[in-house]
Amino acid sequence: MAIVIDGNEETRILGRIEEWKHRLVDGSKRNHLIYWKAGKKSIELVFPDFEVLLKNLFNRQKIYFFNFSEKEEKNFADKALDKTFLTEQAILSCTGKNNLWVNGNCLSQKNLDAILKNYYTRAKFDFHERGIRTFYLFAGLLHWSDPDTKESILSPLILIPVDLYLPRDSGKNLYSIKISEDDVLINPALQAKMLELYRVSPEDETDLDSVEDIVAVIDKIQMQFAERGWKIEKRLCPGCFSFHKIVMYNDLKENQALFTSHPVLRGFADCKPLEPIKGIEKIDENRLDEITAPKESFQVLDA
């Protein structure tokens, strides 16, 4: 016989699931996948242009981050604070060279190497110790706004997985990147945040395997949000982004009906099961060796 559940219990289990979902996705301004902001340690690629940058990347060759030599830095010492001048000189040096990218935010070898080394160290740790990829190149920056505060928000749109190589591995004494074999994807944290605020988000795309695919998706999303006055800036920037918990978030969202009826999850929310649980017998700890042979039991030990 089914147990009758009152409305308070249903509200409780639904509220607990919403709490779990909220804890899985960091919607605060610390999450750079939602609230991206250029800073002194960000890398902003300004040359070549957007589509040429993507073509270079999808050719699956190593792309190098340009920086001035020590001699050039000495020659430009009196212009050290003039980013416009330095960027123009860097572009002149890279013109005609498809495997060199110019970072408009930092061209000093010492400073650029420090930023990239920090990315490399974090990405390596996350991959080897946590088993997750965190180093991506984002393509497209969505300019949108919070419906309550009307605050302008900048969010990366498409995430392209790339590998970062140390200077000693490049043969040119420059840091370099190369596209990896993992899938290109729409920013999942942005999708979750926009669904929460607007009940609408950029749709998942199965085909993001070429420059043409990415440009087409950006144009499609631009049209989707045109009525809201939002726009997409065609910008490419690398960085470390973490969203591995988004898989659990989507699982909770897509299977909510299943979870609200699961007896164990209902127990976590202090709710009664929908049906009486049958076939579960409490075992006396003194009889454990009679039921299961110790040599067939495996103990969970700390690593």
C-alpha cells in the first residue's frame, strides 16, 4: 500500500534538490565562466583576427605566444607603458607568420612567461590530481545583463580545449598551445545561470568541429538574443576554467522526477518513501562473518 505524502514533504524534497543544484554551480562573481573580467593576468589575443586565429588553431599545429626579445625590450624601454605602441610593434613582427599570436595585454617575456607558467601549473595539477581538464580557449564573449540588478555581464560563450606546452618543448623558447582531442562545447555554467535567471540559454551544439561551425553558432546565438539587446564580441582568450560539477547539476535537473521519488534521497530530505521499502533486513553485526566470508570482503582504505 502506497504511503500518502503531504504537500509539505514534496516541497521539502524539491527544495533540497534546488539546494543541491545551487551548490553544484558557483553562480557568484568568483566564477569567471559567468562573470569574466579582463585583468593584469589575463591573456587577450589581438592578432591575427578572430577567424584567422581559429583557422590556425584548427589546423592542429602548435601556435606560439609572441613576446619581445631582451634586446627589443631595451629598445622600447621608453615606451614600456604604451600598450598601443607595443602592440603595433608586435603585430609588425608577427605579420605573415601564421603560427604566432599576439597578446595585447602583456608583451614582456618575463611577465607573459609568469602568467603562462601559472596556467600550466594549475592545468597540470587539475589533470593529474583531479582528473579534469581546466585549460581552455574561449571563443566569443557574450554581453548580457542580470534581470534584477540590470548589471552588465561578460561571459565566455564557446570553450575550446587546448594543451599548453612549456618553452623547452617548443623548440622556439616560447610557450605554445595546440587544440586537444576533447570536444568543443558551449559554456555549461553560462547555460545553467541563464536558465536560472531567464528560463532560456544557448542551445547545446553537436557539431563544433571547425571554424565554420563556431562562427555559425555564434551568429545563431546572436540572432537568438538580438531582441534582448545582447551582443557577442568575437574575442579569443585562454584561461583555466572549472565546471566538472555541471554534469551532476544537469543530472539533477533532467531526472528530477526520479530523484524526488527515490527512497534514499527522500530520506536525505527527511521525507517518507513513496512506497514501503521491502526486502531489506537489518543484519546483526555479530553475524556478519556468517553471511559474508571475511576473505571475500574488501576494506576501503585511505590512499
